Amino acid sequence: MDEYILEIKNLTKEFPGVRALDNVDLRVKRGEIHSICGENGAGKSTLMSVISGVYPKGSYEGQVFFKGHETAYHSVKDSEKEGLAIIHQELALSPYLSIYENIFLGHMQTKFGIINWDRYIKESNKYLKIVGLNEPPETIVSKLGVGKQQLVEIARALSKKADILILDEPTSSLNDDESEKLLDLILEFKKQGITSVMISHKLNEVLKVADTVTVLRDGKSVASYDVKADKLTESRIIKDMVGRDLTHRFPDRKSQPGDTVMEVKNWTVYHPDFHKIKVVDDVSFFLRKGEILAFCGPMGAGRTELMMSIFGRSYGSRSEGEVLINGKKPDLGSCRAAMNAGLGYISEDRKSLGLILIQDIKTNISNASLGKISRFGIVEGHQEMLVAEKYRKDLNIRSPSVHQMTRNLSGGNQQKVVVSRSLMADPDIFIVDEPTRGIDVGAKSEIYSILNDMAAQGKSIIMVSSELPEALGMADRIYVMNEGKIKGVLTHEEATQEKIMHLALVN
Amino acid sequence: MAMNNMSTNGGNMGDKNIRTIDFKTLFRNNIRNYSMFLILALIMLIFAPMVSWRNFGARNLTNIFFQYSYVLILAVGMVQCIIILGIDLSVGSVCAFVGALTAMIYNSGAGMPMTLAAALVIGVSIGAFQGFWIAYMKIPAFIVTLAGMMLFRGLTYIVTNINPISLKDNGYSYLATGTVDEVLKLGPIVDTGSFRLYPASLVMGVALVALYIISEVIARNKKIANGFEVSSTLIFIGKLATISALVLVLAERFAEYRGLPIVVLVVGTTVFVFHFILNNTVLGRYIYAVGGNSRSAKLSGINSELITFIVFCFMGMLAGLAAVISTGYMNTALPQAGLNFELDAIAACYIGGVSAGGGIGTVVGVIVGGLVMSAINNGMSLMNLGQHYQYVVKAMVVLLAVFYDVYTRRKAGLG
């Protein structure tokens, strides 16, 4: 047997006008955990798609060897047959089918076209045990949380008798606790001889589990490290990813918050479908001029729901309580009204709630503030172009022109478009929900600078964040939420990761 | 990611400091827009030898507009419905209903302006009624307009008592089948007995070309002044020349037969107004935004219910207009009028490149789509092939057009 289960030599893959992969080399040892790091748009996902046969043989140049022989896949089915399973960042489960149906979907054996479901229910229990998911296999998948759905995906991969698991950002939508469990599971697989290839932005996780790390930058493989032998550090990886040192991950900022601009009193929000469940429960907080607030807490703590319910009642069946802006009680009944009252909101889900993916950068930026660039209801196209160009330059949106469709941008650049739109709308109070989720280190630090600049200009910012270092690095004060309630508040000076976790989970 | 290798090359054609788009990029970006025009021309050219070029004849081209204008008008409304992920199945029945009511109004002695105004008002009211259920009661457009299709057909039968209503005189049908030259009593400016040229369409054609060229030149200069990308001088002149030539040739064709059909003015105005609304107004942007991603539009402060409501009001108004045109063309209001109008309009949209996924579609596109269908119908009629064959051919064309659209879109990376 070869030492390498998967070997890639001189792989080049081009799309019209873009070279996504450029002479990439990659060697994955049998039985190791191999992590691939790189900024968004570095080519990680493309690489995985080539390996798994999403892009068939012939559409790329170079060679892929799996278990010692060169592959010639025409579809994902071919790679699955040989023992290669890929788990995509966006889960690919069928939401209204049960766990066991999802596990065996597409590869169950039939007798005269009839499926013996009893057998598969029994068998699915075996896999659920391995992944540590304690749910009856008849449960409908959409009723599970994202973390558990991820486990179903993994059970599904195992049921295909995979020798190598490819995980694309497996923990991006999990909370710390769930992430921990998943990483343990991957380590457990390693003991059983299953090779894992893990794409991840979370460098602490990478360093924790990976044996080898390969870094991609601009479609090229720039470095490969043995984590232990090379004593690999986060800053080393970051340096390779961005091609430069990121000395200040969180730009310095002197903050002198002014008067209170917004006050939320006893705010309670009820679930949109189950009208008696309180998703946000008696929450009160205040925000000062030029201040950055962070809202931390585990997934499902009610942070996003709180913010969306304030912004034009975009969440919940109804809400109670008061929102005061500059001492007055404005109408917040619709998103437009909330915007008129000086609020701006950037959703955590930029693809389905933020952008209009089939429209270009320019249109996405201007959509929320057409009033500013129109006269008598007629949009002034030239002015629109100028404004869009300005934001493209100011925020360093990387694209050939503002006519580029947002669908074709990388995550970080998409986020900058969403931010541009809010900047153009010019709110006084800027609510940003997970502003750096799924974007690369370079873009992250650019987003941080933008937020700091805004605060320096006297805007106030509420940042919902699941990344504690981000909250600690950016915020003047941190509100900790869980189970719909505010569990405590910490100032910049007193906050630590441990204190936040303690507030959220202990009392 | 590799970037900046596709869009600019600093000035060819001797332009200084003007950022021009190279021909390849321009071609790739616009192939989808222009290919429908080419297909229209191709279809006309395929039919031509089989009908001894009669389909390019002055009389035939004029007749195409008399006969199929209603589809073009309905398609302009339908494209908006489909952009916001709706549909209107009721337009055929609405045409019959409004046709019957306006015939009665006209016969009762109201003048044509009054009758037309009544048609538009009734149309908008019907649109508002359906739009209310769709936008505010959140009933799918398919269901509401399916109900509307039955409702207005039934109401037509009730008000007409299932009898045709003939019009008391020819005044009603001028809008549909008259020409400007006839109404203004303009004589031919050239008359050799066998060859006549009426003036109105020639004047109109020249005026339009002049306006078009002036506005394009101004727009281009403004773009250059702002440092935006423009196409190179040669391509720009080529584009102006091609479009001007097409307009002038069509004008000459009209002039040779009976002059400028009034219905061409009506369709032209409709197209211009809605093209302008969709491309240059805040409302138009909102329509595309709601269609592209309604939830995102909502968070951008767009009142998507109101937008949906307005689109169905537009559709109703255009259905009212189409009712007057189609009733005028038949010169009587038939209880079973408007049969399958909705299908023709929907087909025109999909042939014209409207996306079934919402958010994508243009007025000009669906007009070309409507003309493609008209050209096929007309060509087959000239060949004396009956309705049955026309259905079969149209079916294949819709299927192939959408296939082509999906295929090119995938190639262009538009999903």
C-alpha cells in the first residue's frame, strides 16, 4: 500500500476568465487528518469538487491519484463507489425525510424495486451510535438543529463505507460545544483508520486536530506543514494565507461613547409559529453614541431574533416592550420605517436574506437607498455608477467592475457589498449580525476597520457575534444572552472568553 | 482569484483616455440579448422562400401588427408578473369581459376616448382585485388568477347572455385596424398607380431615428465624461446604424401599404413606457428586487406587497387595453373571445428570455418573443397550414427557446 491515499499533481482548473486552481499539489497520507486552509476564493471548494468528481475528468488539467491509481470520475457517484465521501458546507439533506431515509438515500439495496426499510432503520442505529447522535432514526431531519443534521450527514458518509471523508467547513454553523464534539468524532475516526480532509477557517480547530496542513492562496498550493514537526502556529498559517503578516487582527481604537442613543426596555418576542413561546424574554439594553456593542451567546440564544424583531418586526408573531431612539418612540413597524428611524441591519445570512444574487454589485448597493439617487422616481444611472464605484474602491471589493453579478463573488466580497448597501443608507445605529461569518482573515480585518471607522464617526454599532475573540477585540461592552434572556453584561476591560462562557452557560 | 483579465483594454480605435469594452466581452455579455433578434430574422428568412417572400411584404407586415398586437401588449404585463414570480392566467377571460363591457359602453353612445378610458379603469380595477388577494392575502398568483380566469369568463357569459355584441359602427375598431394616415386623411406622397407611399410612418420613422441617435450619443458622452466603460466607436456606430436601418425599413414597409397603423403607436408607446419604468425608475428597480430575492428586498426596506399589488394593477390595465384592441380587430365582442391569450402571452415571455426563477426579464425581450410567435403563426398561415400545425410548431419553439436560454445561461455562469 502507498503511503498516500490521495495525491494531486499539477492540477489546474479554469473557469471562463478565472483560473481557480493553478498547478496545485496535494498529498494526503493514509489515516491522517489533513486540513486545507486558505482565504475565500483561494480555490479550496473547487479543489474538493475536482477530487470528488463534481467536475469530471477532462474539465481540468493535471492528475488526481486515489489509492494509487489515477482517477477518471464522471460524477460524484463514481468517487463514492471508490470510498470517497464529501460533506458540503451547505448541508444536502432532504429536510422532510427521516434520519434513516436520509442516511441511506441513493444507495439502498432493493428487492424487485422494494426497499426493506426495517432493515435500514436497524442499520441506521449503528451509524447513529458511532457519530453519537441520540435521536430515534424516524425523526424528521428538519426538526433537528444544524449540529445534529451535520452528524446525520456524517452517518450518511460512513454508511457508504467511506475510506476518506472530505469535510467542507464542518463547524461553520455549529456552536462551540457542538464543534468540540464534531472534532472529537473526527479524531475518533482517525483511530479507526479513516482519513479526513478538512477545510476550515477556524485555525484553532485546525491546529487542534490536524496532522498536516496545506495552505492555498490564489489557486496555488503555497505551503504544506506537518503540524507537530514544524510546530505550526496560527500566525504562520495566516501569513501564508494572506501572503503578509497580519499584526493587528483587531485594529486599535480609542472609544469615547457619548450619550445614550437607543434604549430597549423589557422587549419580549414570540415565536412566529408557536405564539406562546417566548424567543426573546424581557430583554433590556442600551446603546451609546460611538459605541460598539457585542451580543454573544450560543446558537439559538435569541440574538438574531432580538435584532430582527427590532428592525421592522422582521421576526416573530408579535413583540412587547419599548424601543427608544434618542428618547423618542419611533414607528418601527416595517423595515422602511426602521430605516427612517435611523436603523440599519445586516443579516447573518447574506445569500438568502442579504444579497440579490442574480443582480450586479451596483444594483445591490443602491437598492436600499434609491431615493438618494433618483428624482421624481427616476433613477439617475450615472450617479448610481459613481456611488457604486466609490464603495467598490473604498471597501476594496475585488471584482473587475461594478457590473459583476454578486453570485460570482467570494464570501468576503459579497459581505462588503452588503456592508456598502448599509453604508449608503447611512444609518445612525448599525446592527450587524455575524459580520464576518464564513469570510477570510483578510476581509475580516477590513470589515473590522470599517466598523471602527463608523464608530469613530459617531455611529453606534450593535454586533451579534459567535466568535468570542472578535467580540473581545472589538466591543466596548458585551451583552451575553442565552435562552432568550440577557445573562449579563461585561465591559471591554473585564471581559474574557471564560467569563462570557460562564455567564452564558452557568447561571 | 484571477481577476481583471476580462473587461478592459485601454482604448482601441484611436480613442484616447476612453475605457472601451473589447468586442469579445461585449459579445459574450450580450449574446443572449441579441440572439433572439437573430432568431426572429432567421425564422422570417426560413419561411420566405416557401411563401415567395410574401412574409416581408408591406401588406403582410402591417397585418402582423393588426393581428398580433394584443399578444405584445399582454406580454408587457405578463413579463412583470413573471419577474416577481407570479403569473396571470386570467388575461384571456379579462379581455373577453372588458371587451363585452366596452362594446356595450360604446354602443350606448359614449365616444371612443371614453370607451378606452373605461376599458383601462375596469382593467385596473380587476388587476387591483386580484392583486389584493395575491399581495395582501398571500394566495399564490396561480390560484387567484385561475379563479379569475373562470370568474371573468363566467361574468362575460352572464353580461353577453352568450351572444356576440356587434359594434354599432366602425369607430371602435380604428384603434385596432386603422392607420394614422387614414384618420388624418393624408394622401400618398408618392403615387405611381402601382406604388404608393404614405407619409405618417416615414415622418415618424425619421423622427424616432433622430431622437434615438441623439439620446445615445448624449448618453455615451456622459459615460465617457464620468470615466465609465463604453463600447468602441466602431461598434457604437455599427449598433446605431443597424437599429436605425431596421426602424426605417419597417417605416417604409408601413408607408407602402396603408400608412402607420395606430396600433403600432399604441404598442410602441406601451413598450416605451414600461421599458422606461422597469429600467429607469425606482419602481422598476423594486420590481426586479422583489423578483430576485423578496426576503432581501424586504430587509432593504422595500414594500414587496405594494410592489406585487402594483404589478397586477399594471397587468389589469394592459389586459384592458388588449381587450379594446382585440375586440376592435374582430369588430364584435364575442363571449368566447380571448381564448388562450394568456398562454400566448406567457409563451412570448419565455421565448423572450424571462427566467422562470424570477428577477430576470425585459420588455424588449418579450416583445421579440411575441414577434417570434407571430412570425411563425403568420408564416404558417401564408403556407396555408392550419391552426393545428401552428400549435405543434409553437410548442416546439417554446421548448427549444427555453432550452437555449437555460443552456446559454449555464454557459455564462448565471446558474
